[in-house]
Amino acid sequence: MPTDRHSTWFVLLVALFATCLIVSNIIAVKLVLVAGLLLPAGVIVFPLSYILSDVLTEVYGYSLARKVIWLGFLCNLLAVAVITVVGLLPAAPFWEGQEAFERILGASPRLLISSFAAYLVGAFTNAYVLARLKVATEGRFLWLRTIGSTLVGQGLDSAVFVTLAFIGILPPSAIGPAMLTQWLTKSAYEALATPLTYAAVGFLKRVEGRDAFDREVRFNPFALDGPRSPP
């Protein structure tokens, strides 16, 4: 039976989730060309956070997933704050890497705000849609829940980020294609990872003895604690 103690597997998932978020933000500054598509390198890692969020919501429920989403946000914020402070510290006279440090790690405030806003909107939407679909399908069709929630969550994530980060910088005609490219790439990533998601969910449900159904839960993203009530 589930207890209030968090298992080793849960802690591992949380650690992987936070790591994916932090790493994706750091490497996003590099643009890569994949199959003819120009993408930020963060696309390689960031979709993993959605897969991990799906597993967390499916096995442990929306309430715990909500806490993990906020924890990931705070970890990311801490990483950005530390990098910013280090960038402002005076460099040693013989060290010649200050310019490279600022260029790679010194993301503009606009990009950071866009990234944080997109993450919160996309992550909470993804968890909400998956939890709702699980109840609606009575726990069947895991592939429908994971892919469906990702299509909605990643769609909003891409829309919010590209709009806030590049409106007024890119021509209006380029905004839509930029959103579409990121959305389809991230969603395709999730779809291809479906067998891995099935394996992880099945394993965790067996070893944890958990299979959450969020029939009575507050879906308010800010309700970290408090009494449960019908949705």
C-alpha cells in the first residue's frame, strides 16, 4: 500500500526530471540541424521531462506531479541565479574565458522569462490533461493519454515560448513555422518513446503498488497542499 514516504524510484524520477530541465536550458543556446530542421539543442533533452512527468502523473497522481513541477521550476531558477551571480563576479586577470562564459551561459532576461512561463504552462497542462484522460478512459489506452497530453502541453509550451521570446524579433511570417517545428519535433519525440513509457509505467506500478486515479483532486496548480475536493 502507498505510504507518505517517498520511494527510491520516486526520488530518482524527480532527480532526472530536474536534471533534464536544467540541462536543456543550458544547452538550448546552441542551434543544431537535425533532418534539415533548425532547432535549439535543448530539444534533445527537454522532451524527456514530459515523458517523466507523464510517468509521475500516471503512477503517483496529479498532486505529487504538481509538487515535482514546482520543484523543477525552483531548481531551474536556482541554477539561473547562480550562473548569473558567477557571471557578474570579476574574472581573474589571467582568465580569458569571460566573454565565452557570458555568451554561452548568460541568457537574456527575455529568454529566461519566456522559458519559465512556457515551462509552467506546458507542464501543468500536460499533467492535467493526462490525469483527466486517465479517469475518462478508466485507465485504458496509455498511449492516448501520453501522446494526447503531450500534443496539448507541448503545443502551449511552444506557443508561449516562441511568442514571448521572438515577437518583434522574428518577422510575423516566421513565428508560426517556428512554433510548429518545435511542437511537432517534441511531440514526435514523445510518440517514439511510447514503448519506453509503457515499460517504465508498468514497472513502477508493480514495484510501487500504485496506480493513481485523480477523481477527487484540486487541479489548481498553486494548491500544493490542502484538503481534496471533487474536481
